[in-house]
Amino acid sequence: MLNKYTKEFSTNLKLAWPVMFGYLGHVFVGLADNIFVGKIDPINLAAISLANSAIFFIMSFGIGFSYAITPLISEAVGAKKSYRIRKVFYNGVFLNTVLGILMALLSFALPSLLRLAHQPEEVISLAVPYVRIVGISLLFVMIFQAMKQFSDGLGLTTYPMIATLIANVINIFLSYAMVFGKFGFSPMGIYGAAYGTLIARIITIFALWFFLKYLSETHIYLKGLGLYLLSKPIIKKILYLGIPSGFQGIFEMGIFSATVWLAGTLGAVSQAANQIAQQMASMTYMVFIGFGVAATVRVGNQKGKKDFLNLKRIATSVFMQVFIFELIFTFLLIVLRHQIPFIFMDLDYSDPNKAEAAREIYHLALQLLIVAGIFQIPDGFQVVIQGALRGLQDVVYPFFITLFAYWIIGFPISFFLSKTQGTLGIWVGLLTGLSLAAILLFFRFRYLSRKMILN
């Protein structure tokens, strides 16, 4: 009985692991930046947390929008329509580039919004210039995402990972050198991390384009690209799938950004402890995204073939496989919670005020990591089920589900509990929203898959 699901595990993992490592590479860069900046002092750690949460709020829409490309490519692969693959790729790059320009321009309005967010002034003064530097990189993120989603849709998930890892190594080197003034660079503090991020995101585009241009599986789709390939029906289809997916990204990532803001209203200590827990949860989330992409690609392929019985079976195999990872991550976060905070900070600062703040951050982080461990289970499920629904090109209902679960239920709970339970209450609201989203998304997929089989 179980064998009909478990025999799909190797195929799922083959698609998922490069995506995991690619996204984990991004997280490790953020982790490295936090470690480098956190070694300066807790205020700098709080500043980079606030700045990145604001940038991610915009970027989450763009990344969610770009997800529309993958199911269209995977469906065309399943239906063996090679010309449509080429047109989806070109139109996807075009739309992502336009959106990237708009996102970069929008990022320049963020500093004014940060000053209205009632954050500590010492944190704001460091965060504003950082946002202006990293905001420029959003254009390059979107161009890369278009190429990545095209490659993922073809099942070639390894090459975006390699391009990302190359750029990430460069990013970590540059951030370290520019933050601390090593290898001939002048010490730039938090802004060295910003310039490292900008340069690395430019490099990812050239690295991935090199692979796509010369790979036998992809170079045929890159020949003769031009405006003549612009297609109104495909643009409309990408917009139809991409806009709700983009807002889903905002609803999901936005609630985490909002909790950074809530934690900031409680002081720099709460914000720094919140960042430690969120950073660890972000690492495990990237593993779940890998399985979500596997679900999108494999469900999209079966949809193109119109093989709905296998579609449901394969999707179920992904759900089962991710559950194993959820249990492992829950165990590790809870068991290792006493050691994790030391990745980000020391307790022996020479300044007594910094040392006291670090001890407070440590004890608060211990509590938050327990909750972060528990919500691994609903978080993993909601990611992979969204991926499966995206493979079915079902985006409108998930849009309303995530809006309801995260912002009508989850965030109000976080907001009100923050008044009485502090940062721990914020995370209880997160857990509630994630759990509700996972349940509702599961019932949506169950309904659609049964409907397709019966019809």
C-alpha cells in the first residue's frame, strides 16, 4: 500500500534537493550577514532584521508572481508543446523585468515607511541606508527568478542551484571583507553586507544565463528571442496566475515581516530574539519550498498528460515525504535550542550594557525556538499543498485562504497577544495562522483532485 507512494520519493527528492540548496544558499547568506553584523552589536542585528523584513515584503510579491511560470512550463512539457515552452519563457522574462523595475523603484519609498513604524531610532538610522542599497537588487532578483522558474518547470532544478551557490560564495566573501574591512576593503559595517548582496544578485543572472545558453536541454528555447514572441494570451495567463500568487507571497512573507515590526515595538531585545528564531525557521522553510516546487512540476506534468489518478498519487507522495522532514526539524529545533542563539551572538561583550542585552535575547530566543519547532509541521504542509495547487493552476482560492488564515486570524492574534505575552504571543499567532492555512489548503486540493478524477 505505502509502496505506491514511497516509490516516488526518489523522483521527488531529485527535483526538490537542488531547489532546497539553492534557497538555503540565500538563507545562509542572510545568516552569514546576521552573524557578521551581530558581532558588531545587538543594535546592528536589529537594524538588518528590520531592513531585510521590509525588502522581503516587496520581494515576496515578485517571487510569488514568478511562480506562475513553472506550472505553465511543466504543463507544456507534459503536453509535449515545445513552442509554447519558448513563448512562456520569453513572456515570463519580459513581465518579470517590468515588475522588477517597479519593485526597485518602490523600495525607495520604504525608508519613509520605516520611520512611521515606531521602531527604535538607533535601529532606523542604520536600516534606512541599507534598504536603499539592497532595494536596487530587486530588479536582478526578478530577472533571475524568471530564468529559474523556467528551468524548474523543465525539471532542471540543479542549474539554478549551482548559479545561486556560486553567487552566494562571492556574497559571503564580499560581505565579510566589507563589513570588517578585510582584504584591502575599508570597514563599512552593516552597509558592507548590503553591497555584497547587490553584487551577488547581479552575478546570479550571468551564471544561470550561461548554463541555459549552452545546455542541450535549454539552448533551443533561447534561440531567436525577440518581441515577436510576445503573446497577449500568454501574458494574460501569467498575470492570471502570477498576481494572486504574488499576493499569496505577500500574505505569507508579509506576516513574518509584520511580526518583525511587532517585535520591534517591544524593543531591540525582542526584535533580535525574534530574528534568531525566524532565521532558523527560514532555513527549514527553504527545504519545504524544494518539495513545493517538486509538487508543482510533477502535478503540472500529470495535468498536461491528463493523468489525474497518478496526479493525486504523486502529490500525496510529496505530502508524505515532507512530513518526515517536518518531524526531524521539529525535533532538532527544540533539542538544540540552547545552542542555536550562540550562532548569532556572544554573551561576553566587554560593554556591560551589551552583555546584559545579549543575555536577555538568549533567554527569550529559547522560548521562541520551541514554538518555531512546533510550527514546522503546518508550515511544511501549507507550502507543499500550495505547490500542488499551483501545478493545477489553482491560485484564486489559495489567495483567499492565505488572506483569511494569515491576516484575518493569525495576525490579529499575534497583535493582541503581543500586548500581554510579548514576543511569545506573536509566535502563537503565527502558529495559529499557519495551521489554519494548511488545513484549508488540504481540503481545497482534496476537492479538486477528486473532481478531476470523477470527471
